[in-house]
Amino acid sequence: MDPIKKPLDRFQDNRLQERLSRLRQEVLEHPYVQRFLEEEKIDEETAEASLNELYEYKQQWENCSRCPGLDACPNLMRGYQPVLEVHRGSIHTVYQSCPLKKREDEQRRHQSFMKSLYLPKEMLKVRFEDVEKDNTTRTKAKLAALAFCAEIAPGEKADGLYIHGPFGVGKTFLVSAIANELADNEMETMLVYTPDFIRELKAGISDGSYQEKLDNVKRAPVLILDDIGAETMSAWVRDEVFGALLQFRMMEKLPTVFTSNFDLEELEMHLSSTTKGGVEKVEQLKAGRIMERIRHLTEEVAMEGKNRRRQ
């Protein structure tokens, strides 16, 4: 058996050496590796001592050259590319974010400034350039929104907007663009679909989360209440929710943006009508108190146009 084993061992050693030699040649002749060695004036001895680092560098960059996308990234660290550095005569590999990873990180950072409750996720991607200017009121509304973004100063002034118009004219679209613009400036904004928010608060009474949910919304640096007036009105909603929320924001000088199908006079009628039916003098007074705060906090902006939801 021994006479057979010795030649076999020598044959396997030779095959291994051939393979290592071929691998060494592939690494040292790789364009990326050659460029690094030439730029850094790396001598042959240092290169030989760093073959493992150079091999890793070569393999990772070959993966990047055939990039399958960030989700399917085959690199050692998803979304990271290798960089070779020389320290004290030795070659070391460090990693940095690739363009796709940088873009993903930037999107996450951007979205961290936007909080949305009960609104479709696609609304978080709307930009001002997506907002059409097909008539005078839509153009004026867009200009008012841009001015609001340019002049906003949470904690210093509470100036906001009250954007109203028929169904489907783009009110939610416009306020989503506002939120994105503010996120670009690293300003935290909360977008809330009002009817669902009210339903959530009602559920919070029984499970003890009511005050926490209300506080989270009323303390937002910039608050957007979408579709106010679409909720079922009650004295509790008007006085305990809207009253408390608007009083706090007025006192703390926090900007609020509203969208509604009602103009301000129609909203006042809505706030005056509770689920008991009818409009009583006391209800009118309480509604008037809420409207005084809304008028104090906002500039009224009308939007007209085609119903985009029917197209």
C-alpha cells in the first residue's frame, strides 16, 4: 500500500500547487488589483503576503460588477464594497456602502422624518413635481404649500393651512408632497387620516391607550390632519379631541395643516351638529370656539378641479 500512497500524495501536492499558482496569477493579474498595486506602488513581497486580502477584494468586486440588486447582494456584507488600504506596510480590506446601499440608507433617513397613520404608503413618495397645475386654484394651492414649507418654524409660529375642495381634486396628494419636502429638510411631520384616527382613539378608551395616542399626534412638530369633517361628529370628538389638540398646538406654536371637503363655514356647521341631531345654541358656541382656533392657526386654501379618482 505504501508504494502506491507516496506517488499519490506527490500527485495531489502537485495538483494543489498548480491550483494555488493559477489562483495567485488570477488575483495579481486582475485589473482592479493591478490598478491598486500600481497606484500604491506595492512591491512583490508585500503583494505576496497579502494574497488573501487581494483575493477577497477581487471576489467582492466581481460580485459588484454583476450586481443582482441590493436585496440579492452576494457580498460578505450586504450592500458594501471593499476598499484596499495600506497601513504600516501591510494591505488591509475595509468596506464602504455601495451606491444602492447609500440610496437605501438615505431613503430610510428621509422616511424617519415622516410618520403616517392610516394613509396609503404610496402617499409617502409624492413630490411637488408630481402635483399637477391644471387650473388656477390648483396652482395657487401648490404655491401656498411651497410657501408654507419655506416659512415654517415649529415652536416659533403656528401658521398652517386649511386646504378644502371636492372629492378627488388632489388635497391628500398635495399635503403628502408637503411632508416629503419637509422631510428633505429633516423636519418631522405626522400625516393622519382623521376618521381612522378618531376610531383608534375611541378604541383606546377601553384599552387605556387613549391619552398616549392623542399625545403622540398633538405633539408632532408638524401635523397634517387629512379629511377633517369626514368623521362622525359628537360632542366628545369636537371638545375632547379637536379642542384639546388644537389648544395645545396653538399654545406650543406648532404648525397644523388640514384637508377637508368642507370650507370653513361648512366645517363649523359640521362641528355644531352632534350625533343627537339638530343644532343647538350651545353646540354652535362650542363649534365656534374650535373654528376660532382653526382660523387662528391656518390660511384657507381652496382647490377645484376634476375628480382624479374617477379617471
